[in-house]
Amino acid sequence: MSALGGFVWAVISFLLVIGPLIFIHEMGHYLVGRWCGVKAEAFSIGFGKEVVGWTDRRGTRWKLAALPLGGYVRFAGDMNPASQPSPEWLSLPAEERRQTFQAKPVWQRFLIVLAGPATNLLLAVLLFGGLLATYGEPFTPPVVAELMPHSAAAKAGLKPGDRIVSIDGEAMRRFQDIGFYIELRPDTDISVELDRDGRHLLLPVRTGVTEDKTSHTRLGVLGVMSGGGGMRPVPLAELPALSTDYAWGAFKSTFVGIAQVIGGERSAKELSGPIGVARVAGQVADMGWFPLIALMAVISINLGFINLLPIPMLDGGHLIFYIVEAVRRKPVEPQVQEWAFRSGLALLLCLMLFVTFNDLGSAGLWQKLAGLIG
């Protein structure tokens, strides 16, 4: 595939993945808003100029906008970023005012905002459940078949035939769980619990490090290989718990990764944005529907998690203000909210520029430009 063809395919794959996730997120806000009796004036996928749209019988304008990197539901009364009562809102007729977002009690406003990220997390559980029901679960027993020479596992004293029971107290049900746990912990001290011929051992291990050539992300390595496995059919009774467990595992991985960046254990250069997601989506789409839907589930969790961060302009920032309002029994002062939302917007714009810079660097753009200049 040519470079142009690869770029087009990456964009198409990105839109196939991110478009439905944005729709689901905003639909969560919309449905709970309707349940609470709030009128929705607009439901938009994307920002900027409207490309196509229609108005339903309730007066909601459904539209697709030119920049499909997000979306929004504009409820009646949303006349300022903090959704605070204003003179314009107070001038509305009483019946119209009752259908506005500001007129609702704080617990309803909290639920409306929470519904977006919560719907993303629920979608991930459903996607994992669908994959498990359709294809089964990739399952390899957590037994060491072979050790890589000079690896972290070999240095720590692991042997072929050892069953890895847990790492840092976290149970390893499958061999795949070992990889997921270790990858997030490069050059880290861990504790590996083993079953060796019926004897339980606890070994301290210092993980190794490798680098993902595509994303330039540091990954932890243990240096153990499995003896092979296959797809395990998942009984219907196991699906709810197992799909929730998969979603919770992905949520924890996102939390750990961000916490490591904040704590300085990982470089901020490993953060990625829409361009990086598009590149990964294009690569994964070539592998088939199973990995593409799994990627969608993981991105849905990331989208829900990020929106829950306590940053003004994100859902989590709004939720913090509603919690404070519930405790104080009065809203945070409009000037404080206005300052917070302006700061949050500036932070998000800076973060977007930063991750875009990272993505372009991972794509080799800066290296190519340096070569041309040199």
C-alpha cells in the first residue's frame, strides 16, 4: 500500500472506531437528559461547520460537523461554559426555563454529565462480552515453557514448568495476563509467586525493558514463553463477570499508564493523540474484526476515563463542581467557574498540541525534516 493509501486507510479506520464511540458518549448525556426532562437543542458529532443535519419533532438539531474529533449535546439553557443561570436564562418563560439544564437539581445535573463516560465504560463491557461470546477467550495456561537467555526471569531463578500464580499479589489466570501486567512495568521491581511441583515460591524480579518501534513506548519484559494455547469457549453464565473483568483490567491499565507519566516513571513523550490512534487503528484494521473491536473497547474505556479526569471543560471537572455544590448547598461562584473553565480549556489545547507533536515525531516527520534541512 502506498503512503497516501496507508494514510487514507488510517483515517477511515480511525473514523470507524472513534465515530461510534463519540456518538455513544453523547447519547448517554442525551438520554439521561431527556429522562430528567431537559430539552436538547443540538446533538453534534464533530465541531465547526455543519456538514449535514436535520431537526426532529422535539426541536433537537442532529448534525455531523466538519471536524470529527469530538462531539457535544447542547441542552436548553447552556448559555455559558459553566451552565450557570444568567440574565438571559432568567428572562425565559417559566415553562421553557423548567426544561433547561440549570433548572434541574444538582443530582440530576450530576447524572446527566456522568452518563457520557459511564456509557463508554458500559459499551466496553458489551463489546468484550460480544467478542467472548462469538470467538471465545484466548487462553493459555500461565505455565513457563521456556526462558529467554539472560532475561529478567532467568536471572531471578524461574524455571520451565513453573506456574505463575500471581504477580505483586494480582492473580494470573492466563499466560496473557502476565504480558499485560509486565508491559506496563518496565525496569520495575516485582514479586512473582510460583507453583513449582506443588511448592509455592515467592521470587523478587527486576523486569527488563524493550521499546515498541511504532509508538516508541517503553515496555516491560519478563522473558518467559508459553507452551501454546487456543480459544476457550466461554459459557453464557461467565460472560457478565468475565467481560466486566476485561473492561476493569483495561481501565486499570489506563490509570496506571497515566499515573506513571504524572509520577515521572514514564516519559510524557509516550502520550498519544488522534494521529497516533489513527495509525494504530489502520494497523489493527488490517488484522481483522476481532482486534479492531477489541481496540474499540479499549479506546472506549480510555475515552470514558479521560472524561472523568477532574479537569474543567471535561465531564470530570463539571462533576467536581456539582459535588462541591451539593456539599456547600449552593453553586460555586460564577467567576470561579469561569476562571476554571478558561484554564481547563487552555490546558486541553496545550495537551492536544503536545500529543500531536508526539504523534508526528513517532511518524518520523521531524526526522525527515531534519534530513531535508541537513
